[in-house]
Amino acid sequence: MSGLNGLLDAVDTYFDSMYFCDVDKLHAVFHEQSSLFDADNGHIFVEPIASFSDDVAGRESPASKGQAREDEILNIDWLSPISATVKIRLRAHQNVFVDHLAFVHGDAGWKIVSKVWHLEKQVEI
């Protein structure tokens, strides 16, 4: 499904993948050639989706710890009817992240083709 509803469903799949550490949902929403980027330590860190997927698979999920789900869409910037950047915030354990997720709609639906993330803050749990 294209359009706003399809994009919102894809964002929700991303939120689910992070909250439950569900790699099947992660694979469903990320393009298989996507990469993730961060520069929190003063240099650009690049991680292919396969590596990120392995990392997520090894995590203890916020859901399993009974953490309340905290995620929100901050902004959607439509580049075209089939491409958008979605700015989100989510909490995983004590970490609060802000992500820019670049989505493209193709034959397989809405897929994240890149993610730029930033550790916004850490909160006490």
C-alpha cells in the first residue's frame, strides 16, 4: 500500500522491530542493501543492515523487560509520492534515540533504504 497509511504501517513495523527485537520485522521493513549511519563519537560509523540485524537479534528486548513502549513520529518529509524521510524518537532501555529513516516505496512496499541515528540522551531506569 502506498501513501500515508502504508508509510505509517511501515514505521509501526520499525517500532515493533525495535521494541520486540524482532529481526523478522526488521527484515520486513529494511531494504536488504540499506545501511545505518551515526557520528556520535566524532567519526562516521557505517553499519550494513546485516550487521545491525545480528546486533538486534542479540539484544534483550525492551518488551521482555516490561518497559513501557515509548516511540513517536516527529516529522514526515515527503520527497515524492513514493519517497519520504521520517524523523522518529524511541526509547530502548535507558537510551533515547532520534532517527531519520529514508523510505522508498517499490514493488515490495515501503522500505527503509538508510537510517541516520543519534543517541539523544540516556535516562535512568
